[in-house]
Amino acid sequence: MIINMTVNGEARNAVVAGSESLLTTLREELGLPGSKNACEQGECGSCTVILDGALVTSCLVMSADCEDSEITTVEGLSTDRELHAVQRALLDAGAVQCGFCTPGFVVAAAHLFEENRHPSSETIREALSGNICRCTGYGAILRGLEALAQEPS
Amino acid sequence: MEFSRPASTEEAAAIKAADPGATILAGGTDLMVEVNFGHASPDHVIGLRRVDDLADYQDTRIGAGVTWARLEECSHRALAQAARTVGSPQIRAAGTIGGNIGTASPAGDGLPWLAAAEAEIEVYSTTRGTRLVSWDQFFTGVKQNALADDEVITAAVLPENVPSVQEFAKIGQRSAMVISTVSACVMRDDEGSIRVALGAVAPTPIRVRQAEALVSGQSNPSEALLEEFARTVSAEVKPITDHRSTEAYRRHASGVLARRLLERCLAQ
Ligand SMILES: Cc1cc2nc3c(=O)[nH]c(=O)nc-3n(C[C@H](O)[C@H](O)[C@H](O)COP(=O)(O)OP(=O)(O)OC[C@H]3O[C@@H](n4cnc5c(N)ncnc54)[C@H](O)[C@@H]3O)c2cc1C
Ligand code: FES
Ligand code: FES
């Protein structure tokens, strides 16, 4: 079936097979492999996207349910010239090891900073509690985002 | 696969009645796990995510489509506490109370609250209209409920007098993103009657009536009575051993958790 959705501001018609997940559609049909597949059961957060304003794991969204939806993936957060503030903050803090979890953390953190420009450390931890880093790089991730939260808006 | 996008509950129920084998999809946080692992391969899915009338929240009628994210902010203290423990921000943004009720997992974190509040589950079909099923009739076994093939869960309906003194907590292996090993909800009404409901310690959410009777009306129970209360809770639950925990631990933890919540209620 063909599903019309707006992905990163662009109207897209995706050919969707059966009950496939939005994660599969993004990666295999729409050429957006930034969202990662690590668990397919909502546990790791590496596939996190923003769907109609809500932070969700795209592996648990059925693509067929996305007709007329607006989706932002990690690819939609930066431009060729400029990184998103969250990406810059993580880079500055050396918060990327193997990088597999990074897109999910970036989208979750971008969603948080969109709502709250100066979150407390507690709020940052809470907002990232659905994202797992197998390299256990949490310290640097938190330091980077705490530094960003301190920057004047 | 066919995908239906009803605009209202009425329309959703009509589609379900015409094809009773169709699968209802709300937030997808239970169903899509089944799909991704090949345990479910629906050939007709009815998407409820954008059925607005299902997402209506009132203190005495919580629409099936209300998300955990919304319930985190609700005025029922223990339901908000339960909502805050569900999964992660991502899961809470998508997952709904109707999905929790539909899945009817023994570990569903919304269920002990519904049991303590003495909720009725409201279901709707085009042929029989609205039907209210009390929580203890609705949950019939492990992942089993009394929903008929042509019905849609529309809401959890609460009595007017849900006690405002209420506490929920759960025990699991870590503090975020964890399925309950034991969960519990305790309520104390204005007359001092105590209600104690537990999850993940029986095929369905349960009330422990003997333990409730022991401490009801006691505003300042002795240490001996509190100990007896915990022992009675441990004896009344019917847990099993599985990959998450053992029967013995679940019994012990049930008593400890219920006592802790009772003391919190008595301190209010
Ligand atoms: C990573 C992860 C962590 C989780 N953590 C928790 C947790 O801590 N606590 C907890 O309780 N649960 C947890 N869950 C399970 C799940 O998130 C909850 O049960 C949630 O409430 C399901 O709601 P949903 O809207 O996503 O349901 P869906 O997956 O859309 O549906 C679940 C079932 O209910 C049926 N259904 C849904 N709505 C209706 C309706 N209106 N009428 C009839 N049938 C309906 C569906 O057909 C399906 O069988 C977790 C899941 C994941 C993936
Ligand atoms: S791949 Fe979606 S949460 Fe892990
Ligand atoms: S950097 Fe490797 S998983 Fe997080």
C-alpha cells in the first residue's frame, strides 16, 4: 500500500509492505538509515523519531498508521552546513563511541530542548531514560547536554 | 494487509463487527512487539490512534485512547504514579490505558489501580451498544479478558467516590523501562477502609481481601498488626516462578510493598 507522510518537512509517498514498522520504511524505503534498528521491541531507543509532535520508537509504529503524519528523524535535525545544537554539544563532549545509539539520543535530546531550553540534570536523565548506550557512554552524553542546558538561550 | 482508519468509536465498532477477526491497534507498544517478532501477522488492522473521542480524559471516565503521558499529569495520585513507571518517555507517549487493559498482562501497571478503584471497563459494540464490565469480571486470565470479537474498549469508568488517599509502587530490576516483578496499589477511604490490589502475582490483578479486613478502620496499627498484614498479603497472592523472579520472592515482596504503601496512606 502507499502511505503519504511528511518526513523532515518533505511530502513522501512510501510503498509499505503489510504490517511493517515505520523504522523499516524509513531505512529501507525512504533512504533514511539514520534511525537505527537494535532491538525492535521498544527497549533501546535507537530508532527514536518525532511522530506528530510525540517522541516515539519508530520500531513500534506501524507505517500503515502514518497516513498524513509528520515525522522528524535525525536526518531532519541538521542541515549540510549546520549541526543541531544537541549534536554540537555531544560532539564537544566526546559523547560518541561506536555511535550506534547516538541518533536516538540526539532525537530524544532535541525533543527535550525544544520543550525546555534549560532542563535540570534530573530532567535530562529522565528524558533520556528510554535510550540505551551499549558502550555505556552516559557520563559524556549527560555532561554534553548539561553544558548545553547552561548556555544562554 | 488491510488498514482501516475510523474517525470515531462508532465507526471503529462497525468495522470490527463487519470483520471480527480484525486486530485493533492503539499505541502499538504491545502489538508491534508481537508483529516484529512474528508472533502476530494481522491481515486487517483497525488504527485507533486518531479516534479523538477515545482520547477524552475525565476524572470519572478515562478514555481507552488516553496515553500514559497524559495520565502522568492526572489527578488520581496513584494512577499518575503508575503512569510514571511505565516503560520510557517514548513508550508513555504512545502507549494507552486501553492497550494495557486490552493486553491484560498480569504485569500491566494500570491494572492494580483499576482494581483498587473498583473501575468498570466500558466496551461498545454496534449490536449491543455500551456494556460495563466490572474489573474483576473483565480480566479473566493471563492475557485474557472478557472483550467480545465485535467490541471495542472505550473507557475505564470510575465510581464517584474513589478514595483520594492512594499510593502505587512497583518492584523491578531497575528503575526505568522495567516490567513489574510485583506491583501494588493501596487506597484508604474516608471511613478508614483499606483496599489493597496487586499485579504480577496472579493470572489477573487481585485484591487481597483478608489483608484488607485486617487493617481496615485501624488508623494507627501496631507493629505486630503491620507484620501480620504483610504476612497475610504474602499468603493471599498466587505468584509463579518465571524468568523475572521466583514465587518465593514475589510473595515476600508483595507483603513488603503492600505494607510500605499502607504506611504511606496512613501518614496522609
Ligand atoms: C519497552 C516497553 C516497555 C514497557 N513497559 C511497560 C511497563 O512498565 N508497564 C506496563 O504496564 N506496560 C509496559 N509495556 C507494555 C505496553 O506499553 C502497555 O501495555 C501499553 O499500555 C499498551 O498500550 P498500547 O496503546 O500501545 O497498546 P497496543 O499495542 O496498541 O494494543 C495492545 C492490545 O490491546 C488491544 N487494544 C488496544 N486498544 C484497544 C481498544 N480500544 N479496544 C479493544 N482492544 C484494544 C490491541 O488489539 C492489542 O491486543 C511496555 C512495552 C514496551 C515495548
Ligand atoms: S529498535 Fe526501536 S527501540 Fe530498539
Ligand atoms: S556509543 Fe556505542 S552504543 Fe552508545
